[in-house]
Amino acid sequence: MTDKPNHLGEYLRARRQLVTPEQVGLTDLGGRRVPGLRREEVAMLAGISVDYYLRLERGRDRNPSVQVLDSIARVLLLDDEHLAHLLALGADRPRRTRRTPRVEVVPTGTAVLLSTLPHPAFVEGRYFDVLAVNALATALSPRLSVGSNQLLDVFLDPAERCLHEDWEGITGCYVASLRHSAGTDTDDQRFVEVIGELTAASPRFRALWDRHDVRDQRGAPIPFDHPRVGRMRLHRERLAISGTDGLTLVVYHAEAGSSDAEKLALLGSSALAPAGGGSRTPCRTG
């Protein structure tokens, strides 16, 4: 036996529990103690033995063939991103132990560019640490400041929950993106710190993490409910910074001539003015 983490087995088990018999053409006769497919059903549909599938879930076979993983992925209804993650876990490549914490440094040119952008923009690290930010981004959310972490804020700060109208969708996106970013590099010190704090403090995070969703973040419209200017929808662009290990430039912008653009311009003015009255309650209760 070995105490090596069984990431492949955890992933297979989590994804199996998300697939119903009806989704794969089976008749559910009831009597299931847990949701999702049974192990023997996955094995049958994938064309492998039940014993072999059990070995995969229990970590007794850590190097299955691509053909076997492809067959299992088809049964588990995995899309391309989830399949890529499964193949990476199945490759079971030796991981280099990092002796010192990863140091994330914003390139000088990127920092200069950030200060000149007329939109809310910031640089985030691999695990959503805010590494650099312009004034308009901080006006959009005071939590967007150097040294903060977006994951911790969106799950644990009530003000951030108020700001994001689609909090359920945003949190799901962040967690799936975190798994995508980490890949098999789960020994990284900062990753362990963030996961540990969120697991201890947030039931919502624990539920999402147990799903093992994997998805890269992309450009998307994001709805906000801002305490100064009210509801607006901004486009979020995520641009990889070349020459770095996973750093990203994130920019929010509004459609030209829209009421959202007017509200963003108002925020830009407020970013240059002293804080004062006129703000409204960020959350409606009841």
C-alpha cells in the first residue's frame, strides 16, 4: 500500500456520481445508496472489467491506457477540458517537489500598461492572488487590491457576494478554473493554503470542490450590482501574460455608448475623488 494521493480515483468517483442512469441509456430500478452511476455500470458501458475499474478508483492501477480513459470519459460524459484533466491524472507523471514557494512577479511592462488602461484591470496569479491593480479596478471592488485573493474574497466576504449578481455562477466558475490551473501540481504551497482556508470556512466551496469540475476561464459578460452605480453588465477579458508562469491580465469593459459604459465612467470619476456619501446599501435583504 502507498500513501500517495489518489487523484485519479477521486476524480473518477466524483464524476461518476454526477451522471444519472437515464443520461447513459440505463433504466434506474431504484435502491441506490449514493447518486450517480454504480461502478459496475461504468465498467460495463466502458467495456472493461469491474475489477479493473475498481482498481482505478482505489488507486491500485495508476497508469491506465489512453484508450481505457477515453472509454470511461465517454461514459462519464466528459467534455474536452474534463477529458484532458483525466488524461493528465492518468499519466501519473512524477512531480518535482518544489523546495521554495513559487514567486509571482509582474513584468515591468505589464505594470506600466496597467496604469494606462482606461478600464478596470488587474493582474492575477495562478491561484487568483491580486498582484497589481489600477485605480478603476479598486473602484469597481475595494477588494481588488494588491495582496488580496479573489477566491477567498468571493467566498468569504459578504460585500463581494453582494457585488456579484450571479454569485452561484461566479463561484462555480472560479472553482472549476482553479482545478484547471492547478492541474496535477497540487503540492504547490500557495494552492494548499488557499484550498485549506476555503475548505475550513465555506460549505459552498466544499460542495463545488467535491464535484471536480474543470474549466478554463474565458472572456464573458459579468453582471454586477454596485453600491455606487447600481446594476451593470461588463465584459471580462482574460489575457495570458507571456513570459510568466500562469499570470493573467484581467480587464473589464462596457459596450460603447451603453448605460453600462456611463456607469463605468462614473466609477472612473469616483476613483479620482475622495470617498463620500451617495452610496447605497450593497445588498437587499428580506
